[in-house]
Amino acid sequence: MSAGSLTILVIDENRIRASIIEAGLRDAGHRHVTVVHDVAGIAKRIAEIEPDVIVIDLENPNRDMLENMFQLSRAVKRPIAMFVDRSDRASIEAAVEAGVSAYVVDGLKKERIKPILDMTISRFNAFSRMARELEEARSELENRKVVDRAKGILMKSRGLSEEAAYALLRKTAMNQNRKIADIAQSLVTAAGLLGPLEGE
Amino acid sequence: MSKTAAHEITAGFMPLFDSAVLVAAGEMGFAAREGIELKLHRETSWANIRDRIAIGHFDVAHMLGPMPLACSLGLTPLASETIVPFSLGLGGNCVTVSNVVWQGMAAHGAAPDLDPARAGTALGALIRERAAAGREPLRFAVVHPHSGHNYELRYWLAACSIDPDRDVEIVIVPPPFMADALSAGRIDGYCVGEPWNSAAVAAGTGRIVTVKALLWRNSPEKVIGARRSWAEENPDALAALLRALHHSARWCQDPVNRGALAALMAKPAFLGQPEAIQMPALTGRLQLGGGPERSVEAFFLPFDKAANFPWKSHALWFYTQMVRWGQLPHTPQNLAIARDCYRPDLYRSALKPLGVALPGANAKVEGALKTATPVGSAGASLVLGPDGFFDGQIFDPDRIDAYIAAQNRD
């Protein structure tokens, strides 16, 4: 049988990540891929789709409900077990590390599922990395903004040049063993409390 | 602390009020005083707790009482040997129904008095009336198939002549979604811990009809589950943790600390719910919905009545219910695993240096104590019970075969 004959259901509230997984599955030749973002009415969907493999993100608070449904529900014709193979500990650990869990119908061969799980794990990891980098870039930008505001406050209230204002922030941060952005944030907060020193 | 801590322990917990003893151990300095750096990780599902314990992300975790049994018995997708050296408290759950179901029950004689027998009889009459009219069975929710909630709800229904599998439907809903599911009509009732019953009452969408503390007085709920291999490799860390939890539990029980505990649990990192809605769990004063208020004695005990002692009879009762509801066959092997899962020996050896009251036995006959009773114990005095089931049945852990046979439906 070709890879494309397996029916795969992806349950992920994160739409971006879900579409990344879906694209990966389609690239690997899987034509029957369904993505669900909301678990409302999931039993009916499962009955319609009859998935061989279900992929769920571990952040999903409905995981207990879904797991119970896979095992007991009349909506699922064949019992669905977690992961490829209970003995494949490395895969299980990699999946939980990545924040994803896979359930497969009973009797499906390990070698058919392993590539799907491996791909999902690597895409989950790639997504986390991307999200982390995005968050770092965002906080970097935020830091720069708050340092600029703090410099502005110092320039205005103490008549310093921009260079001198920055030097003062840096020296204070070094003396207190804190980050420049933290010192800048404290200054901006204090200035806000003490009165309309800026932006008048 | 991190540089000087003798032990570093990673613990998972779910945002529920009964994680309080574990949370307070970390946040109120009890763990630090025992040389432990306790790293608390909030989780989103019991399945995640189970998986992270199994693969070693967590050393210990806040768990449903039957869950370590299910893990050790291979009932879970990711099985691992998990032991219970400490119980996080007794009681704390309620059964809540929709306003519509309550009206139906009231028409059949239910009163706002939390009496399990009276409420169950009324519910049974309502269920038969609905069935005769060809209506859909009522749908109840619990938090997990291997939970005290599932077993106590089923016990109550069955004792009131309602078959939990044929006369109603029982589904799984995560605790924070219970009240919403009830108001949206997706479920008709549920059994869950606080504050998720008071939440439905506060929203005006649910009525509390009975409580765990009346279904089975002083009965087990959440526990500390520990990965067996971790516990065996780190006996000193485990003993230090149990002492920290003991001091934390005592602090949580003291009425003087109610405000501080509610404020701690209200933080977004922990329960993340307003202090006011946590008070019923702490005081036992419950608003039942629609006006009436009731005080329940020993509604939730984080410390008193040997609440932290991991009784083997509690584990074995859970085991009998797994068998009763078809989750597991009763075999000598399974029984042996269930018997070895709760570890009063570890609790006792860790707390012995403190000179506190410790039960002398590992198991007790559940339902034998009709009143609070001082018992023989090492060191200081100890009061146990009452521990009766509402239907007057007795569970003798030495007569398991007879108990299972008597509950067999076939």
C-alpha cells in the first residue's frame, strides 16, 4: 500500500502549527489528512473520517476526554492505542519532549506509522524553535523601545546627551548586576508614577 | 536555595484546589526547610502527568488516587510503575446537576440537604420517568475513567438502583470546563472537586445535590504518585519530601491560614481562581444553588484524620471498583500489584523522626468506624473516622473476593 492510503486526523488548537503538520503529511504523500482545531463535535467527525492515526498536541486540555473516547466510544470502530509501539521508548520520549502525542488504530504496522510520527515530532520541534525565536525577536524589540524611552526621560530631566543617558543606564545596570532593559523599565515605571515627565 | 539544596525534585500538578498541599510545600518554604528545591510544573491534563512521570520529566506528581494503580496495572497507554507514599487529602468532591434535573429530582422528593440516599432515590425516579417517556438518558461527566470521581459517582448511582452504564451515560470532561458544559446543556450533571461545583452554583446554572464527604466519609482523593525507580534511587530525597508535605498539610489544615492559602492558590501559576470561590472547600460551607446553604463536616481534609496516610485499604477499594466496572479482571497478579502500589511503609519511615501520630496498621476495614475514634498509634494520639459508606456497606480488605462477588452485576 502507498503512504497515501492512511487516513490521518490532526487535532491542534494552534492553526499555524496544524497547517505546518498538514503540509508535512501531504509532502510525504498522505492525501487523506483532516485538521481539526476545535474538539466540539469531535466524536461525530471521527465517526465520519475513521482515522487510522490521530495526532494531538499535549497542550490540549481535552486530552483526557479524547483519550477516553478513542478507547471506549462507539464512534471509533477499532480500538485506538497510544503511539506506535509501547516498546518504542525513544519515540515516545521524543514525542512527549516535542509536545505531541499520536494514537493509532490497533494492528497498524509500526513501520507505516514511524515516519509519520518522526515527521510530526520534527515539525513540532521546528515550530517551537520558530515560536521561541519570534518571542526573542519581539522581546528584543520591546527592550529597545523601553531603553529609548528611558534615554528620553534622562535626556529631558537631567539635560544629558543621548550617549550620556545610555552610559548612565549601562553603568547603573552594571552596578546593580541587572539588565539594561530592566533598569530602563524601572525608570519608565517610576517616571510614570511621579508625573507626566514625557510625552506631554 | 538552588545552590545549597540537597535535593532537587520536579513535581507536576493540575490546577485543582487539592494540589494545595504540594503547592504550599514549594511556595511556603516547607520544602526548602527540608533541603529541597521543589520545581512545580502546572499541567493541562492527567494524561500529560502520566506521560511525564513515565518518561522521567517529573519525579513525583499530584495524581488521582486510582491513577498510580492504573499505571502500575498497565491500564494506561504509557504504563509505568508508580507508587503512592503520601495522600494529599480526604474528600473535596461534589455531585452537581443542572437546574432542570434538580427540578425533576425535587418533584420526586429531593430536598436541598445533600443526603445521598434521598437525592439518589429522587434521581432514580426521574431517570425511570424519562425512560418511560422515551427520552435520552441523562449524561454525567467525571474527570477521568481512573478517578475517585468516576468510582464514587458510580457507587452512589448503583447503590440507588441506577445502572451507571445502562441508565445514564458517563463521559469525560476536564474540570475547568464542567460548569460551561452544564450550562450549555452538553451534560446534565457531574462529579468533580472544588471549586468547579461552586463555580456552577455561582453562575446560577447548577445545584449541588450531594458530596463525597457524605457518600463515603473521610475517603481518599488525590495522592502523590512517584515513579518507582526514582523513589528507589532517591530514598533520602523522597523522605525529605514527605516531611515537607507533612508540614505543609498541617499548615493547610489550620483555619488561621485559610486566607493565605486561598491567596496563594489564586495566583495564575497555580489554581488561578478568585479567593472567594475557594472558601467552600476550606470551610465546608457550601452554597447549594438557589439559596440554601449547608455546612459539611470534614468536607475536605488536607491533614486531619490521618489524611496523608496512604492506606492500602484505599488502594484496594479503588481496585475493586476497577474490577466492578470492567476496567480490569480480578486475578491474583493484579491484586498483588494493587496491594503493593500504596506504600505506608515509606510514609511511616519518613515521618518517624518527627515523633508525630502514625497509624500502626497498613489497612483498615472501611466503613467500620461509625464515629470519630481514637486509635492505637506510635507516639502521639490519633483520631480516625467516621469512615462509613452512605449505604452502610463495609469494605474489609481481607475479604476482597466476597466484596467483588457481591458487587458483580452479571
